[in-house]
Amino acid sequence: MKIKLTPFTERDIERILSWTKTAEFLLIWSGPVYKFKTLKEQLKCDLEFAEKNQKRFKMFSVIDSENLTLVGHAQVTIDSQNDSAHISRILIGDESMRGQGIGLQIIKSLLEIIFQKLQLHRATLNVYDFNLSAIKCYESAGFKAEGHLKENNKYLDRYWSTIPMAILRSEYLKV
């Protein structure tokens, strides 16, 4: 399957909600910002913000380019002062589609926007240390770990650790 990124729209929200069946899964793909009970409202609010602040915040729908169905989601926050972008909230909604290289296609498409279109210097992201398939995907795209934030997010009675990762434009051009 080949994917393409298109602007996220309000009609995509219901599909995101249908994929996000538990608070734990939401935390895995979105980090601690979104809350399970208010996800719909938060997505609408973020979409409104993205539409008003296109130079600072972008929301994408991941579309199967063959049958034009929504298969995922991604976001990018741009720091123009530092010529950098932070990739977040990567989601491949249908479990049966995970492990097929879609995540790598999403990351490569985002990096193309960040480094080719926007001409930024650096891209970053955060990943939970237990999400080994995501870590492998990001490393395949050229990202490198920049540390290990031990037990920095709490979920119920557990603490999750985060690995910040980054890639520079010069590294991207070599991959």
C-alpha cells in the first residue's frame, strides 16, 4: 500500500475516535496531551488552531492512495525561530495494517515536508521505550535517540519512559 498525506478535516475525527478504543491506546499514540473522554473536542480545537496557524501547526490525514480511505493520522509543530519541527501523534488506525511499512512511509512523507518543502534544519519526536516497532521505524528513517527520560509519564499506577529522537537535515539528505 502507498500512502499520501492530506490536510486533516473534521470529517476524519469520527474515524480517529473509532480506532481509539482505550485510554491506554490513546496515550500510546498521542502522548499525554489528549484525554480519552474529551478527545473529540480536543481534535476539533486542534483542527481549528491548525487552520488559523498553518505556519506553526499541521494536522494530516494518512490516506491509502489506491482506494482513498483514511488509514492514519499525524501532526507536526513548527518552531520557525529554531528552524525545527516536532512530529507527534502518529497513528495507524487499523491494527491489521500495522507492521506493513506504513509508519515508515508516514515518517518519510513528513520528513520530505519538513526538510524539502519547509527547508527546516531539525526534526524531533518522542516515543515510549516499550514501543519497539515505532523505534525501529524511526531509526530506519534516520532518527537517532537523544537520551532516555526515565518514567516521565504516569498511566494509572505505572510509569512510562520516553526516548527523544531527532534527525538533522544534513542526515536526512544522506539517508
